[in-house]
Amino acid sequence: MNTYQAKDNDRIDTVFKYVFEHFKSDIQLEEVARLVNMNKQAFCRYFKSRTQKTFVQFVNEVRIGHACKLLAEGELAISGLAFECGYNSLSNFNRFFREIRNMTPRNISGR
């Protein structure tokens, strides 16, 4: 295994780990880029080339995935669930949920 590939794998693993640990809070692109010693523009190109999606798309997919898990558990109201998943507004949560899942949270929860 060449060292470039190992370093590249470590970099993307660092980003994934950070997102999974912090998706419930506000994630700043600049902060994540700094975490892997890149500027914002280089990080965006790097992330898209490795994952075929933007960093923001990835974060939203992680958040909506967690929302689906919470909806299945049925313990939180949809409004509380949005904030639990890292969204600051219910309208943003609903918009991204619909974009990613092609349905509303109500369709899944039945509430």
C-alpha cells in the first residue's frame, strides 16, 4: 500500500468520524477543512471526488438517516426531532427530508 493512499484514507475517515460525532450541532465547512489541513475550496473538491456528493449533501444525508431512525422509534414529535438531528428550523428539516427521502416525515411517522 502506498503512503499517499493511506494518508488519503485517513483524511476521509477523519471527516466521516467528525460528521458522525457532530451532526447534531452546527458543522462549519471551514472547521472540517482545517481539521484535515486543507482550505475550504480544496476540501470541497477533494470530498466530492471521493464521495460523488458535496459535503453539505453528505451531512444532510447523515442527519436525515438519524431522523428516520428516531421516527421509527416513535418517541419524539417531528418538531423536536428536527432539532435533535441538527436542524435549526423545522422548514429546513422538512425540505431536506423531502429532497432525500421523496416524502415528508409525516408519511413515515403516521402522525
